[in-house]
Amino acid sequence: PAVYLFLEQNGKILLARRCHTGYEDGNYHVPSGHVEDGELPKAAMVREAKEEIGVTITESDLELVHTCYRLRRDETGNRVDLFFKAARRSGELVNAEPHKCDDLRWCNRTELPDNMTPYVRRALQDSERGIIYSEPD
């Protein structure tokens, strides 16, 4: 499983452009990561938020807003993607992984960049419409 954070501020969502990872480099994504062995998804989202963007969120502030199931496209196998929204956060927002991210930006949901990871774009749009589950085309 993988976890993703829809972090909002003033009606905008935080996006990060991937670089030097070998996966979706050059495309915008949201803070995310894999659930580690022995870790639960909410704990993984708390950890990833701190590691990637330097903010503290609590498990109780996370709300699951979308789930996506993706078929195997590479050696990592099938994926269950869990998209969370955080009610609150604390700490200063920073690019804590500049070796994996070369841009952080706040974007209107209606003006997402063209170079955005397709299934993340769809999950964001589906969650806006109250659709809680998707399978990418």
C-alpha cells in the first residue's frame, strides 16, 4: 500500500514536482510514500508528511477521502493507494527532500498543472465529487 496527502490551504492543494526518483520525474504529485513493513497507513502518512514537507500531522486529524487500486505496471506489483486529507497541521512547510522534489506549490484544484501524475489527478478530482474508489484506465 501507498499513502498520499491532500494538504489544503486557502482553497488550494499542495503539489510537489518529483525529480531524481526514477518514477514520474518531472510530474507533480502530492506528498506520499509506501507503507513500511509492520506500519499502519495512518502512521505512514504521519511519517511521510514529516519526512517530505516537514509538517506534523496526527493520525486523528487524517480522513480517508479516496482509495485507488492499480494493477502491476512494474516490479513493485499491484498497488492500493490511500488518499488522506488532514484537518490540521503544525510546523513550517519546507521541501525536506530536495533530492527527490524540485518544486512545491499551492494550486487551485481547477487549475492543476498539465504535468501531473494521472492517477493522482483523478483521485483528487474524484474525491472532490465524493467518489471514494477508483481504478485507473
